[in-house]
Amino acid sequence: MSVVSVCRNHPDRPATGLCVRCRAPICPDCTTKVQGINHCLNCLSQRAKPSATAVLRPSRTLAPAGAAGALAFFWIVFDRIGAWLASG
């Protein structure tokens, strides 16, 4: 048994996506994509207009460096905690 979600604004239409902010099911007519991300009309109207210097998303080229930095940070933290627990 499959459950078909319907559009929040058009109950006679199947939903094809979810708004990223409010998680409302929406049909293609109610979907506005901003940088490939679904937004409903209500959330899009509430979204603040970014300034010319605002960064909406980090560059994908920074993702591996950020992940490696986070991994190194947690490795060091948990290594120090482990050493402290072992010495006590």
C-alpha cells in the first residue's frame, strides 16, 4: 500500500516535492527552486533578500577541506579525552 501525498495548496494534485523550510508537500506549480532547492511560495516570500556580498551556500570545493578539518579536530579531541581517561 503506497501513500500519495497531495499538494498543500491543491488537494486534487499529487505533491512532487517538499518545501525545504516548512516541509509542506507541494506540486510543481507551487514549487520555486532556488539554487536547486524547493521552496513553497509562502516561505519564499518570507525569505530575506540577500545582499550582494552574502554567501548563500559554501562552495562545493570547500566541502572536502571542511570535512577533513572536522575529522582532524574530533580525532584530536577524542584522543586527548582517551589519554586523560587512561591516565586517571
